[in-house]
Amino acid sequence: PYYVDLNQVLFLQASLYSSDPNLVLFVDTCVASPDPNNFTTLNYELIRSGCVKDSTYSSYYSPDRSVSRFAFNAFSFVGRYPSVFLQCELVVCRHDDYSSRCYQGCVNRFKRNAGS
């Protein structure tokens, strides 16, 4: 566990360890939950499909393409939950593949109307 004060800025870093220097790491989705085994019933989205959902979320420059850095303000779920758990999905792409998910940024997926 990592203990923080409410509204304290949390800085996170994800690193990819590979012998291939041409890989890029991209933070696609980060979701918080008071339940470490369930990130769907009660959750809070920080970033989803590359789209920032929390106003305190910031990404930071890294000189290494295989490292992603980001931060957000610590928060708590209202009520009886003493802990917040974070689950993030990251994407690994080739550095020179500009059509890959890593270079698309925010992807809004809209549901189509199934009516007439």
C-alpha cells in the first residue's frame, strides 16, 4: 500500500523492459475502484481510451519512449471505503508505426443507433 493525503498529487511511472529499443509505451486506460477485484461495478475513470476523464490527470514528458509518466490528485470514494485501487491498461507499439494505437491519442467510440 501507498498512503497519501486527500488531494495529494500522485506521480506514477510505467516502464517497459525490452531489448527492442524501438517500442513505445502508451497509457490507454486507468480506472480506480474501492474493490481490488472489481473495476466495473463502482469505479472512477482517470483516463479511458486515451481520453482524459479527470481534470487533475496530467501526462509528463519522458526522454525514454519505453517509459510513461503521469499524475493525478488523490481522492477517496464517498462512504465506507478506506482504500482506492488503480488498474491501468497500457499499449506497446513500434516507434515508427504511426497508424498504431499509441499515435491515435484520444479515441471516442460512439454507439450506433440500432433503430430503423
